[in-house]
Amino acid sequence: MESKISRRLKEPLAPEVVKYIFLPRLNREFFTNFELLNDINNAHLLMLAKKEILDQSSSQRLAQALVRMQEEGPNAVTLDPAREEAYFNYEAHLIQLVGADLGGRLHTARSRNDMGATIDRIRIRDFAMRISAALLDLCQIALQQAERYSSYVMPGYTHMQAAQPITYGYYLSAVVDAWIRDVDRLLHVLKSTDGCPLGACALAGTSFPIDRTMTSELLGFSRPLGSALDSVASRDFALEMSATLSIMMIAFSRMVQDLYIWSTPEFGYITFPDSIASTSSIMPQKKNPAVLEFLRGKAGHLIGLTSAAFSTVKSTHFTHSGDSSRESTRTCFEACEEALKCLELMRLLVEKVVPNERHMASRAAEDFSTVTDLADLLVRNSNISFRDAHHIIGAVVRESLDTGIGAQDISVTAIKATASEQLGRSIEISEDELRECLDPTLNVAARKAQGGPAPTTVIEHIHEQQRHMEALSGAIEVIESRVVRAQAKLHADIRTLAKSVPTAAMSALD
């Protein structure tokens, strides 16, 4: 018994090879790629017909068969893992419809290598558009919440120590800046995928007079790729996508970590509804942050998938091979699916989390995060260097901590005494000035410099972010519209070709 797909191989596939390589691959890829195989076959056939590489009668009969396969769907195909993979099973079914000679002619001037690379680019392109849309939607929800909570004062932290007062809205707006950069990266992925490998064949192109520009346009690409070898050798667009998703998930995880801490009773800054929590099997009082933990764990999952892809490709030759072209993209597709799930959960989280305005403001007033403004006040009013002002206020804070008083109880007397000791001269500071500096709400409102947390500044920045997002959305919509138009033309053209089949040829398909 010989191989089912090649007279070169005199033995059938070993059961172990079928079980561990080709059966899982077939189950994983056939149904996922069936529509893409249809589109690639349609585009290739239309091109072969136009260039008269196939005669009109053959082209028409193949078009009719491809339309029939499209209408009947993947379930009409009997799968056989001994045929190795999706394409050979697809081709075998086509041959059943039109015969071995005609069915085999569709593969003129192409290879599984360029077909597989084209499928990968189309899939990554589709994922990039879907993920971009979901991320832009998340950004929009976050900005709505940022504007809503732009005056909710809270402590800001560095090194997990209280630093300076900010607002919850300011925090959300800052996170959106990071997410917008993720959209920028996704847009670059779309640009990286925007080149069609079809026509590159195995690695060296073809001697047939094909029209690669035509097939590229029919499949929604702006151009064919320049090098046949690079077309089949490189999946760097998938590596870029994986890296982009890992960066996105790291930003998610860092935000989640903040919410995780802030939701504890010890902080009490935020609450989230029971609908996104879980409970304990033994402790009846527990409300566990299930969504937060899931998202934090998924960040590690996606980083692992990205690492696996890079590790898979690094020692392969610069040409087509199973590990560089198949195993490396497999992890990327999984990462894309997981990222879409995480985006839905992040949207739910951002939308449902409620900040505790009173408690956050109280903590900001007590934890000395306002005292940087005191140092600034001394610089402005007393003509001293910031370093001297820093020493004076640092000593005042140290004394307050030693005596057990909070920031709101710092006195003018204490500041003047410490300044006199530090500088050898007196300084002027009024009670009103002191209280204004120590009031976290007034403290935040005064920080109107670009990028600051003053509510008016935050709202201005939110409007800038929305304009940036509109530009990104427009750029992505241009690509999406091109793809949609191309697909509509592709389907219309193949049906036009199929409908012109003579009656005798049509009956031969039944």
C-alpha cells in the first residue's frame, strides 16, 4: 500500500504519525480554515482563468464545484488523516466532484507553502481587526469612567508607598494611554500582514505567467509580497502579534494587580459586584476576586505562548518548515483567542468597579501624600532651594510620625521651627496656605500642568485620547472596508464564472 497523496512515498503513514501529527492537525485546521481555503481557491482560479492558464471550460466547471463546496460546507467533506492535512482532504473532495484530471489542475502554479502562509496572514489580519475593535471599545468605556471619576481623589503610589494625591479618573486615563499604544502596535501588525504570499509557490515562484497582483487584491491585500522565499519563510507577523498581545496583557495584569490590592479591606478603595466574584467552600464570609485572578493568570499564559513561538522559530532555517511555519503560528492563534476573552472580562471589570470616594480621599489626607506641595510652597514663598525645602518638610514628617499625628495635623509652628533649625533663619507661611497644601482635593486641582491630575486637565486629555482613538479606528476601518469589498467581489466573480457553465458541464458535477 502506498501513500494516499504521493507516488514518491511507497508506504502509508505510520499509525503513530497519523495519531500524533496529522489527525490533531486536521481536526484543528480543517473547519477553521475551510472558508479561507475556499477564498484562496476562488482567487487562484479566477486568476488562472483570466491569464488563460486554464481554459474557459475547465475554469467554469471548477468554479461550479467550488461554489458547491462553499454551499455544502465543511461537513460534506469526508476527512481522512492519512491524507495528511486540510488541503489534501479539500482537494480529494474536489476531485470527487470533477474528476482527478480537472481537480488536480487547480493546484497549477501554487504550493501548500504559499497557501498556508496566505491563510496565516488572513487569520492574523482578522484577529488584529477584531482585537483592535474590542480594545478600542474597552478604551472608550474606561474613558467614560475616567471622566465620571475625574474628581475622586485618592493616594497615588510609587514603590507601593503613598506618593502624591491623584484621582481615580486620572489613573484610568493613564492606563488608557498604555492601551492606545497597544492599538498602535496592532495597527502595525495589520501593516505587517498586508502582503500576499500567494504565487510564491514552494519558495521560488513559478514559470507560469500568473498575476499576483490580481490574487492579492481579490483576497483584500494591498500588494503581493516582494520575495517568494520570504513569503513562505517568515511568520514574523505572527511573532509581532504574539508580542503585542503579551505587552497588552502585561498592562492588563498591572492594572488588575492595583485593583486586587485596592479591593482588600485593608485598602477599601474599590468594590466590585458579586456577579464578578466567587466565594469560599469553607469560609462563608469570603468574596474572592475571581475575574482579577483569572486575568492576572492569563497574562502569564500569553507570555508563555509568545515565548514558545520565539523559541520554536529561533533555530529554524530561513525557508518553509513545519516548525517555523506551523507550530510557531499555532501558539499565536491560541493567544488571539485568549486575548479576546480577556478583553471582554476587562471591559466588564472597568465598567463594574466602583471607587469609594470618601475613603480614598480620607486616606489621601492622612498619609502625607500632600506634603510635596508644602516643599513647593517653601520654594515659592521663602526663596530657598527645593533641596532645602525637601529637608525641612522631611524632618516635619519624621517628627509627625514619631509623635503619632497625621498629615492634616501638621502645624505652621512645626514647619517654622524646623526651617529655622535647618536654615538658620525664619520663613513665612500662613495657616491658610498650609491647609490649602494639605487638602488633597485642592492639591490635585492645582496640578494643571500638561499630564497632571487636575480634573480639568484630565478631561482635556480624555478628549485628546478620544481624538487619537478616532484616528486609529479610522485607519483600521480603511483596512476592514478594503477586505470586505474584496471578499464581496471575490464571491460575486466566482459565481459569475460558475453560472456560465454549460448544461452538460453542470450535470457532470452531480
